Amino acid sequence: MKLLQLLNYELSWHDREKWDRAVHLMERFFEESRAELAPVGEKARIVKFGIDAVDAFIQVNTAVVCPRCESVCCINKHGYYDFEDLIYIFSLGAKPPRYKEGVLDTDSCQFISRQGCTIERAVRPFRCNWHFCNALLNNIEEGPARPYREFVKRFEEVMDLRSEMLGDFFKSLRSAG
Ligand code: SF4
Ligand code: SF4
């Protein structure tokens, strides 16, 4: 199966054959198309910079809300990369982690620790960074207005740039045949 056919929301680590094939083909594509993919890598680095820039703001808010949460959202099924995360990770020159066998989707996430997530924010599954439960959202909205506005602006920039990055990647993939 070709890489283009594998990169969609059905791609899951649970279907190991397809997942390993996709990872293998991604490695090959990035090796063989280094020059063509350079602008994609550049956009991925700016996305990472944007997420790094909002880390402290999110952290300040989760530090207030999450320790008293009775229904922690970090279950294992959220901890896996999807195909868009894979594109981003490879564009940064990184690789997906080796996931643990035998952890149920409904178990606590394999990356959670007492101090919170063990994965650097900018390379977590994208869904993890933009999940705001009501309690977290309320805390953010009740805080000072200026940092909140800056956060929203940065958030929108990251979303736009990530879409562009993914679009550029698929353009290169299609033109590679
Ligand atoms: S983000 Fe919300 S649901 Fe998730 S752990 Fe924090 S308070 Fe709980
Ligand atoms: S934020 Fe980290 S610990 Fe929570 S679900 Fe995502 S990867 Fe797992």
C-alpha cells in the first residue's frame, strides 16, 4: 500500500501492520525528498516554536485546575499519534515513540506521571494540547485578559500554520507519485 493511502484518520498504532508500513514509508520519503520537504520542516519548526510559546500560559492554568480534577482526561487512547502528528514529527526530524504493549485505551495514558505528561508539549499528540475541559476554560477566561488574547492569537497562528504544513507535505507527496 502506498504512503498516500495510509495517511488518513484510520491509521492507528493498533493496526500494527499498517502503522509499521506507514512509519517505514515516511522514513524513506523523508530521506529521499530532503530538499523538497525542507519548507515543510521549516513550517513544522515554527509550529513547534508557537506551541513552546504558549506552554507557560497553559501550564499556569493546568497547575491550578488539574490537581483537583476527579476525572483526568489523560487516558491512553489520547496518547497515540495520528497521521497528522506523524507528518509533523517526521518534519521535525524526530520519530514516533515505541508504544507499550498491553495498555488498554481506557487505562491511564502510558505517558502520564505524577508531574503530568512526560512528553514535551510541542511534540505531544496535537489533540492533547488543544483539549480544554470546561474547568480549564473557565479558569483561563477568568484570568487576565491580555495573556488570554495573546494565547488565542498564537493558538490561531499555530492552527493555520500546521494546516499549511500538512498541505505542503501532501503536495510534495503527490508530486513524488
Ligand atoms: S484538563 Fe480538565 S479534564 Fe483534563 S485533567 Fe485537567 S481538569 Fe481534568
Ligand atoms: S497529554 Fe500526555 S499524558 Fe495526557 S493523554 Fe496526551 S500524551 Fe497522554
